[in-house]
Amino acid sequence: MEPLNPQLRPLGIVWAVWSAFTALIGVGIGLLAAGFGGLMTVLPDSNTGEPAPWWMGLFFGGLGLTIAAVFLCMGLLGMFVGLAVGKGRRWALITACVLGFLQLSNFPIGTLLAVWTFVVAGQELSKPKG
């Protein structure tokens, strides 16, 4: 059995930590948007004195919960993949590359993580199976 690349464990840890941070930020943004949507329908408008229609609160609340769900799913998937990358799982490297592609626009940390993932995964995936 071939020894593991020494970069796999730190890469997996960084993926797990970054994904946990992403999930927490997403949930926070989602809860703020959902709370804003609820407050819209309760607090009166400064011009008319009437609160916003119920459907606006439902729209913003639903949008906030959708954002929270997407970020939470991406974060949980990233944590799971990060743990598997640390163990040297081949499927996790491929999945990490896909997630890394999605992280490229998340400058600067996401971009650095994606490039690091591409380099390490390229080294590992180019080795023959065995």
C-alpha cells in the first residue's frame, strides 16, 4: 500500500473548517432574511403607516430559508468530503474538485482552497490505481 500524500490531511481539515464556516454564515444570512421578512409584515411603513402585504413577508422569509438550506447543504457536503479527503479517498478528491470549482469565485480563501485542491487532487488522481 502506497503512503498517503502528506498534503491530504491538512487539505481535508481546511475543507472541513471552511465548509463549517460557510454553513454557519449561510444559516445566519438565511435567518436574517427570514426575520426581515417577518418584520416587514408587522412593522408599519413610514409613509403609509400600513405594514407590507403578507405575501412580501412570505417571499423574503422563503428566500431566506432557501438561502440557508443551500448554504447548509453545501457546508455539510464540504465537511463530509473534507473528512474523506483527509483519509485519502479517491471519490472525495473528485468531489472536492467539483466543490473547489464552485469555490473559485469566493475570493480569496475559496480561490486558494480550490487551487490547492486542484493541485493535490491532480497529483493523487494521476497515480495509477493500486
